[in-house]
Amino acid sequence: MLGAHHFFTLDEAQNIARETRAACRQAARRTKRVLVFSHITALRLAGMTVELDTTLDTTLLHITIASTKQRSHLVGVQEHVWSHDMTYSADTDELVTAVTPQQALCQMAPYTSQDSLTVAMDWLTCHNDELRQCTHTELSDYINEVGRFRGVTRCRKALARSVEGTDSPRESELRLGLVDFGLPTPEVNHPISDIEEGTEWLCDIVYVDEHVVIEYDGEYHYDKNRWRQDLHKRNRLQHLGWKVLVATKQDFASPRALEDFIAMVARALGQGRRDILIYGHTNW
């Protein structure tokens, strides 16, 4: 079963990005060299909302150098040799230069788990246009074009489990948990047509053939207007013949809690298959 991750809200991630940039600027002022920030530092600068489980010292700033001859031994900075071409982030200023999130994620491969890489790749290729760093194809092309690097096998396995267009890292964790439990890989952000209302409902995680929808309610769903919209959406989906299950923060409180929720999904899938076989349509 997938291990628990810690996730940041958008506000928290933006605060971390600002604090990281300030620390990078201070470090850059202490040397005449151009520091190229990378690894976990570059991902924080990009506003990543996933806290990777990593063996790196996250209290340090991490930079990339082309060879050991460029070592400077700056206090509070850990240097890593990267022998491949550098790809630089467009979000730079006169003091802070960072690698792209794609390169930073590949550099993190030896220092984190495959599941963490997968969740981070989902974040990189998420549904939100303002947050998405690249497409799944662009990420795949980058990994293949770099060639051999430490952790490349882990990176490619994570890429194979990653899905483009997710809404949140928590949904990624749930999707991976479903697959690890032995269930089929579901669709993410799948649209369901509601002809009577003339609309389309975009659903977090969907098993189309079994007519099962799984929604994740984060804290932003607790707004009164959002809560009412969610209730209406789920009533409509039930009316249209879909079984709707809702995961909350409580279902991620422990591995056992997540397993219990996934077991409910498994039972719903089994019921959906039986009803479709017998009646030709789900009969919840």
C-alpha cells in the first residue's frame, strides 16, 4: 500500500517558494559564481505542493555543478554533479537561476521513492493550466532524451504510473492506492454528460464501465456554496445511475483507513459489474 505523503495548500506552497527564493538570493550574494539551484530546491521554487519523502537534507539549498572542479563548499549549500545538459527554468531573476522542474525531478530520483516521484509527476502535469509545468508527453520526452542517469529506471517506472490531468496530489495518492490494491487503473477528471440539465460533470476518479465515481473533498470543499454545488452534482450523478463514493482527509489518516475506503470501492465495482450483467444498467 502506498505510504502517506504530506501535501501543501497552494498558499503554503507559495509561501515556501517565497522563503526558498529569499534563501537562494542570500546564498547567491555570497559568491561570484552563478549558482544553479536544483533538486528539491528547484521544485520548491516552482511551488510544488508535494513534500517528497527524501534522503536529502531538506534544510540545505541544493545546486548543480558540471564537475567536481567547480565545488565551492558554501555553507548551507549541497552541490551535486550533473553531467548532462542543463535545462533552465524561465522563472529566474538576477540572482536566482534554477533548473526546470523536469530536470529537478529526474535529479531527485535516487533520493526518493517511486511513489513520491509518481505523485510529483502528476503534480507536474496536473489539470490546472496555471499550475501545470509541462505535459506528460513533454516529461516523457525529456526523460528519454537525457539518457542514462542515476535513478533513470525508477524515474521511468514512476512515469508509467503517472497520469496527466489530475486535480490534486491527494487524488494521485488515492489512484495509486486503488491500483496497488489490485483494482484497474481508473480514469481521472472524466466528464459525465447530464442531458437533462444540459451540462457535463467533471469527476475526480471514475470507473466508467462499472458506473462508479470517486470524489475527493479537500478543505476547499467546506465553503457553503461549494458544498451545495457538490451535493447537487452528486445527487445528479446518482440520478443518472452512477454510484458515488466520497473520500475525505479522514480516509487518509492511516494506511488502515485508506485500505478500508479502497475496500468499499472494490465492493462497489463488484456490485456494478453484477448489476450491469443482470439488468444492463447499474441499479443502486
